Amino acid sequence: MISKNQLKLIRALGQKKYRKQHNQYLVQGEKNVLELLASGLTIIDIFATAAFIAQFQQQFTHVNMIEADEGVLTKASTLVSNNAAIAIVDMPKVTLPEAEGLILALDGVSDPGNLGTIIRVADWYGIQHIVASLDSADPYNPKTISATMGSFVRVSVSQVNLAEYLTQITQPIYGAFLEGENLHRSQLAQSGVLLMGSESHGIREDCAALVTNKITIPAFGGAESLNVAMATGIILDNFKRQA
Amino acid sequence: MISKNQLKLIRALGQKKYRKQHNQYLVQGEKNVLELLASGLTIIDIFATAAFIAQFQQQFTHVNMIEADEGVLTKASTLVSNNAAIAIVDMPKVTLPEAEGLILALDGVSDPGNLGTIIRVADWYGIQHIVASLDSADPYNPKTISATMGSFVRVSVSQVNLAEYLTQITQPIYGAFLEGENLHRSQLAQSGVLLMGSESHGIREDCAALVTNKITIPAFGGAESLNVAMATGIILDNFKRQA
């Protein structure tokens, strides 16, 4: 059973202020909780339906799952559906990535769903580190975690002063612009930074000034732009085909 | 001003049943309405804020915009925000595409947001026709239209018995599977069909049997799958780089 205090904590962790205060966040839904259980992340508490426990407790003996019925989980959850399990997790200490391989940098990507989708596609292409501007969406927002479909366990996100971070990079900094070099004709290094801006503002001035290679996804039709997550996936695919 | 009857109609067109009955649908938000105004589609009525009318009426004299304040538009709208204008539009007659160039086929893509995002990226890559299974999301769902970011004016979507449609195709039918040929190493024809399945069920048996070329987006990391819209964009990029 979920106690009143645990329920209160779960609700509070839906908000950034309390995530920061407790240094904890929520992982919800079967796919994300299963990836969490298989990861090395520190689980404080995990609440799950009897069916979930019957199916998975034996496989993951390092945590003791607390039974709760789906109605209670749904009421506790910040998500509308998919409430087989909810976990409270310690935020890992994220250190800035060493400049090795390709690092993804995000400038002002403020939508948590977009950030989560980017984490998922980054994971598909084997990118392990994302560096995001301070005003980017919270990587621990439940909507972000949900959209990662489990990839949050393999991709770290550091929020930093992005221009300051980029100033220290000595490798190529690729930036996605509408007027860059055709991505299909570009030589793409396998080490450095790929910088993506937000859909509404693009890459801002201070970061744009530090880009060494402007690239563009060639357009063949009438759409004016692509969603930032979509653009990130397409560009990563172009990088990796040269790997 | 919006009359009570017009308000009732707008509300009704949020539902598929009434869209079918009236043969009309809604286009909402500045970007989508501007694309609509610049297109050849038949607008029945358009309601907009004074600011929108002041800025755009002169540019589009073929329709008479009816002023409404933003509060009323927001109340009328099926969207949460972005309510500078709402239009009621006649459904165009969509005919099945001639097999020329690349046609996108969707099997059971039931999420309207995904369908809209697919229409947008199809438009980016110059794909003009999408053929979708009967149980795919409604192309005229307000969430679909909204996610297209204006691309609904350039891309037609026909809903058909997909297996029957594919049976008549004599050109290559590419299908996205987890165990197909590596997309980065495939020769991709510029004419034929690209078939995508839903995220949860993939391409179903009856359609899968008609696929001539199984392809796969190569994975480099730990994610198990990609969102169907993301996968569609990445595959289209691979097709077009060989154009």
C-alpha cells in the first residue's frame, strides 16, 4: 500500500521545485520502470500493481516492490495512462562529459516531450551525453522521462551555461541552421558537438557565434521547418552513416 | 462576431462523426490558417482576432474574415492555445495517387499527433501522397491538422483498405522492420511505396506479406525502437539523398 506521505511525495515530485529539494524524481509506466530496474540507478521506492509484481519481482530482487492497485497508481501518477508502476528515484550525479565521441548540445529546447524524444533518438544512435542550456526543459520532468521510453537510463543530460561550455570545446561544433551546408554533402567528424536550437528561436546568437560548421537538412518540398526532435534524429543518422 | 450556430458547428467539427456529416473540418492557429489562406482549399468561414484581420485581410481578399475576440476563439477552439484564427473548411475530394514518385503508406498509425508530424516531414521531403489504413488516425482530426504546421495543404491523405491497395502496386514496396536490410547500405528506388507500421504493432501480417524490400534504420545504442514519425523522417531522408 502507498502511505499518505508517500502519495504526497509522489505528487510533489511532479513539480521541479520539489524534485530539486528532494533530489529525487519519478519514473512511471511499465517500459520506463523496467528499464529503470535493469539499470544501476538508485531506487528509493517502487509501487506497482499485483500483476506487475507477479511478473517482475523475481527478475529484480534488489528492490522490494510495494503493491498498490491501479486506481491508486493512476491517481498518484502525473500521467494519464500506463500506470502499472511508479518509482521514486535518486537523481544521479551528472558530470560534464569528456569531449570524446559526439556530444549533443541543446539550446533552449523547452518542451519536455521534445527533450524526451531527443534523448530516445540520441540513445538509438549511441549518443551518451547531452548538454542543455539552463532554460531547456527539465530532464527529470515526468513528461521528459515518459517520452524517453526508457532511454533516460543510458543518456545523461547536464544543464549548463551553454555558451561557456561551448567556448571550451576545441573540436568541431556543428550547428543546425536553415542556411548551412547540405548535410547530404557534408563530411561529418565523429567527435565534437552537434548543437540544435529550439523550434521557435533557433540557435541563439551567443552559441551561434561558436559554431564552426553550419549544416542544413536539405528540403525537397514545401514545409518551412522540422520539429527539433525530428531534425536531431535525421542529423544523427547522417553522422552515424559516416561512422 | 461568431453566432451561436457557428459556435455549435465549430464545436461539432471537433468530432469525426460531425466532420463526416458536414464534410467539413477545422483549421486552427495562425500558422495553419495562413497556409490555408495561401492554398486553393475552399474556406466556408473564418473567424479571427482584430489583430489577425488587420495584419492579413488585405493579403487575402478572397475571404471575408469575421472578427471575434481571442477569449471567444479560445472557447470555441479544440486547441489549448494559439487561437488567433479558426477556419471551417470544405473537405477536398482526395483521389488515390497515381503510382509515380514515392508514396507513403501507413498501417494503423492511430495517434493524430504522429500522423500530423508524418504529414509535415513528408512535405519537407516533397512526398505529396499518403495512403493510410482505415484504422489510422483521421487526417482531419484537429490534432492532426495542428501537428502538420501547415503541411496539410500540400499532402493528401487517402484512407483505404491498405492490403487491397498494396496488392495493385507493381513497383517496389519498402517496409520498415526491425530485421530488414541496413538502410545505410540499401539501394533505394525513387518510385514506389514506403510502408510504415504503428509503434505498437508494426506492419501487420496482410500488408507485411506484400512488402518487396524490408529495410531497417541501423541502431548504434540501447533504444529498442523509434517513434513512427521519427522513423519515417529518417527513412525519407535516406531515400532523398539518393534522388
